[in-house]
Amino acid sequence: MRADRLVSLVLLLRRHGRLSAAALARELEVSTRTVLRDIEALSAAGVPVYAERGRHGGFALLPGFRTELTGLNHDEALALLIAGSRRGAQAFGLGSALASAMLKVVDALPETHRDTAADAAQRLLIDPDIDLLSRREPTEEVLDAVVSEVRRAVFDGHKLRIHYAAFGQTPKWRTIDPIGLVTVRGQGYLLATRSGEDRTYRLSRISAAEELDEPAQRPDQVDLDRAWQERSTRFRAGGDQVAVLLRLNPARRQDLLDTALSVHAEETDPDGWIRLQVTFQDARHAEWALWHLATNAEALTPEWLRTTLHTRAKTLTTHYDPPP
């Protein structure tokens, strides 16, 4: 994570006093160009890094640089460093602020805590970008200007005007009452009401936002965790749900359970495969789930799903036919 690297860069400068870009690049195992970008990021965050030119020059911190923060022990500092590797701050446009805060936390620690906490943080990795199969965690791009405006409206308790593109629809302006922000697996959501009705908006689908002066119509207190659970339940219960009867290799049972909305019946066939009656959110969800199970599953009903999967497989086979 870049925030962790910025912390390491500051610690290196504190320990050694002055280091060249090449030396920092070797220590951090990155390119000198990356080091220069990180130096610029530190300066933008208010860290007094300066360059000394000449044969023995390099980068250094202004003498006496230290933030003011007391009372943190080793485990508390480690918890903050680990929290800094989470993606919520990035989803809500607070990545640079998080990096700056982490630097202040580390710098404010006593010398003994500073080194041990930073070393311990290097041995814990939370939510890397890829898993063991090199599959990347899906991330969404959110405009900084948009998320900053949304965040202000949420905290100030003002109405918000957003230019939003619902799935499959033309973008249009809406005026809403923002309630809170939620991040799930790297994706940010805005919980709000519109004309008194609950609404949930994906931040990545907001192309412009404007905080209004008018106070938002919302309760003074909110339980975001409960509100999210209720909206999630309504979402799963809505839409054009599809019931599918299928046969499944038991080795992939958990994969199916992780994506299906519900399982209504399950029994074992003589060949060891399991027969299940499951429900998916809609036709696209059903097709996606069965396609990813490949030859480990067979849809028995509905017939249109079998036809869709057959057509898709036939198209793929034709695409990879050897040349004549």
C-alpha cells in the first residue's frame, strides 16, 4: 500500500538524517521516479521534506520535525497502522488525509514504540489487491471532487444535488437527503432518501455533485449498520428473481452458496453430485453464476437458461476454432 510506503520513507529519513533518491529507492524496493512522487506527496501532506543538492546531497526532514500526539502504546499504534491499509479512506476520497494521519501517528510515538510498531506492521497484510490466483479485487473510480462534495453534504446535514446514472439508464439530476456513506469491498455507496423514500447510490455512478444550503430531511441519529442490512435485505428480495434447478459438483457447493440468494431444496444424486433448487437475483445473475461454475454445474431448468448457456459456450468454441 502507498500509505505504508510513505510511513517507511519518513522513518528512513528520521533514522538516517539524509538519503539520496537512489538510496531510498533501494530501501523501499521501488524506482527513483516513485520515490520522487512520494516526496511530492509528503510535501503536499505538510511533511517538511527538503532536498540538499551536491555530491553528498539527498532528501532530509527539517530538524526538530515531530507531531504532537501522546498516550498511544505499541498495540494501539499498530492497530492504527493496520487500519490505514483498509480501503474505506480511498473509497471516500480520504487517501491523502489517511497517509498524513499515519505519518503523524508514527512520528509521535516514543522511539521504542516507533520502530517496533512499523516493523510489526510490515508483517501484516490486509486485503491485498490480488488473491492467490492473481484475481484483482474489483475497484471503482470515484471523482475526488464528487466524493468531497458528497462527504461535506453528509457531514453538514444539507441536501445534495447529484448527476446520477442508474444502471442501464440515462444520467439525470436528482435532489436527495444524504444519510451516510458505506464502503463494501472497495465500492462506495451513499445512503439517502428522496421524497421520503430510501435510496442507495453507488459513488462511481455520480458524475457531479452539489451541496445545497437547504437542511436535509433526516433523523438526528442513524444506525448505518442496521440501515445497510435492511436495504440489503430489500435488494435481495426485489427484482425479477429467477428460480433454477441444477446439478452441482459437491466440491463447488460453497462457491454456489456464496452467490445464490437462497437454497430451497437439496438432495444427492446416485453419482454423488447434488441437486439443488436455488434463487438468483435476476436472469443476468443466474447466467453469470452458472457460467463461472463451468462444467461443475448443469442447469436443468428453466429451459431459457440452458439455451443461453449453450449459445454462449458455442460462441466461445467457434471463437477458438483452429484455422483451416
